[in-house]
Amino acid sequence: MLVTQLALVSETAQITPSQLNRVAAALQKQALRDFSPIWKIPATVDAFDALDDVPVGYWPMIVMDDIQQDGAAGVHLDNNGQPFSLIEYSDSWSLTASHEMLEMLGDPGGNRLVAGQSPKPGQGVVEYLVEVADPSEAPENGYTINGLLMSDFFTPHFYDPVAAPGVRYSFTGKLDGPRKILPGGYISWHDPVSDHWWQQVWFGTDEPEFVDLGKLTARAGSLRAAIDSRTGTISRIAHSGPQSERFSAARSLTAAVKRSTSSRASGWRERIQQLQAEPVVEGTWEGGGVGQ
């Protein structure tokens, strides 16, 4: 089985090497422990000091202060059709990085469509764009790994025709049925009859709303890049994350985790000093010789 290899790289002075490594470790745990068993897509995540250090074959996830233009953040394709992601820095950038990682793993090309019944009454069967983190993308729906806020994601059952008892529709379980969204989330689909793109969004309203995006007549990259640019997905996550109660709780947990890891590190250093001061004889031997 091929393993997808991702590289997390910071192009901003606001992220220290220690922070980069901690987020990479959390992303690795999410990819290996949470995402891979559900989607059957094994992946590794490694931190690198600079883009020049990224080995050939890795898909980079690049954190930047300024992406230079609206909608430029998100997953894109390089000149050889290989995916890479641009992540807008914010205090809750681990959430944005998680969102981008999950969507890059779920659909690297950003063009996969899955047929299903439209949530809009009377529209019939439509083609959903596979964006595994969008329906429950709000910070309040995330969860923590190593004290860092990560994004929720839906399972392949999200496209089931009907809801069934005991079925898991998202990793956290907050999505309770197929093709549903939560406050702060959305889904996108193409209506083959009208050739229009549609969304169901839930941004600051009491109930979800339908939005007709119109006909997509031209695009420079993937369908996902075009849709996310129109919707302002990554910028919205970057700006809403630090203001959320879930992020405040995660930040408190991060501080607690840091105290625990620092205490454990002190214990390791103390033990190393003991071993250096009083060398331990691990075993006594008689006869024989030194193994070669």
C-alpha cells in the first residue's frame, strides 16, 4: 500500500521550530490514528525547517502570513499536477492545517464528485464535491490532539442514501446523518440539469440556507480551489478559530500539556545525570567473549 507523505513547513517568523514540530506530531497522530482507519489512506506528516529541505515525493503544507490574494489559501496543484496547500497563519493555525491536511488526503486532486440526493427539495440527484472537513468545519466542532485543536471530518457514510442507527457520519459523531451540515459549515454540489453549482451554508443564521453559485465557466486549478475561493473557506477558519470557545479551551489544555511534558523532561534529565554520575552495570558475565 502506498503511503502519502506530507511535509509541514513554516514560511512565517511567528512559528517557532518547537511549535512546528508539535503541530506536525498532532497532525501525524490524526492522520494515522483517526483518518487512516476510516478512509484507508495511510499518511505520514513531518516538519521541515525550509521548503529547500522537503524531499522529493512529499506534498508540502506551507504556513504563511500573507497569501497575497483572497482565496489563494487552500489546496492547489503544482505544475506537475501534485497537490500542495497554503495555510493562512493565525493563533489557531493548527485547526487550519488539520482542515487542509484532511481534505488533501481525502481528495488530492480536488475534483472528485460523488452522486447523491440533493438536500434542496425537488432538485433530484446531484454531484457532491468531496470536501471531508467542510460540513463540520467550525472550531466548535473540532477536537484536541496533544492539546492542539484539530478539525472534525466526515466518513464515507456521509454520502449514504438514508440515515441508519449506529452509523458514524463524522469522526466526532457531531454529524448525525448523511449530507447534513452543522452551524459554521457547508457542502457544495453540481446540479447536472441546470449546470449550476450550489451550496447549503450555515453562516450566522438560525437555519441552513441554499446558495446558487451559478455556472462555473472557467477555472485555473481544481474544483475545490474554485469553490473554496468563492466561499472564503480558509480565511474564515483562520479568523474564526481564535475567537471560538473551543480554541480557548484548547489553549488552556495546551498549557497543561506543556507543564506535563516539561515535568517529564525534567525527570529524564535527572535520570540521565544519575546514570552519568553513577554508571550502572547492566549485567555481569563469566567466560565467553564479546559479541561481534
